[in-house]
Amino acid sequence: MTLPEPGRGFAEDAPVFVISVAAELAGMHAQTLRQYDRLGLVSPGRTAGGGRRYSPRDVALLREVQRLSQEDGVNLAGIKRIIELESRVEALQGRVAELLDELELSETRRIAAESAVSAAYRRDLVPRTSSSALVVWRPSGHR
């Protein structure tokens, strides 16, 4: 059984698969999925009655857990930490993207504000030149 392609009928994180289907898609036993849920490795959505519902993203994560465990020899505690760190990196990358968007918007607004200053006003501005001359000021009347 293969996963439907993302964007084809439902979202990648939509909880649509019952545990038996998710287990078959991931190539695991349903009891393994229950254990991973108890350990907090893969936390599926829940129905009102408490039944597990797995999304295509959950199934992909199950496959990654299996790969890390079987091919790379990582223990379940290590896999949990890897998942947590990858999730944190993803969240931080999202925040960086938001901040870059805000920066771009601010720059656009700054440029628009500069452009709004009338040309006549800009002609009245005199560039300041730096000088090292010393001027002594004496109030008038005290000569």
C-alpha cells in the first residue's frame, strides 16, 4: 500500500488513517505504533471516542523511526531526541522566514516614506560638512 500524494484530497497532517492502515503503510505491527505513541515518538490525532488517527506525516515519521532504529542503530530515546530537535529546527526556520518577511515589509515601507518626502523639501536640505574649525562664541554686550 502506498501513501497518497500530498495535496491530493487531504492535507499532509490530516488524521485520516486508522491504526491498522497506518501500521500497514509504515510496514509495522499495530502494537509497535501503540508503543511509539506511549513513548511520545509519534502522537496521532484522536477521535472523540479515543481512537488513533494517523496522518500521512505521521506515517512518514513512523517510517523514519523504523529507519533510524534498524539501519542506524539509534535507540528509542535517541530517536525521540532527534525528532524533538528536528521539530525545533523546523519551528525556528519558520520564525526566521516570518522575521525576513517582516524585515522586507519594513524596508518597503521605509522606501515608500522616503519617496513621499516632496522634492522641493529635499532641495531645501543642505548637506552637513564636517569641519574641525574652532569657533569661540562671546555673548554680545560683553566686549
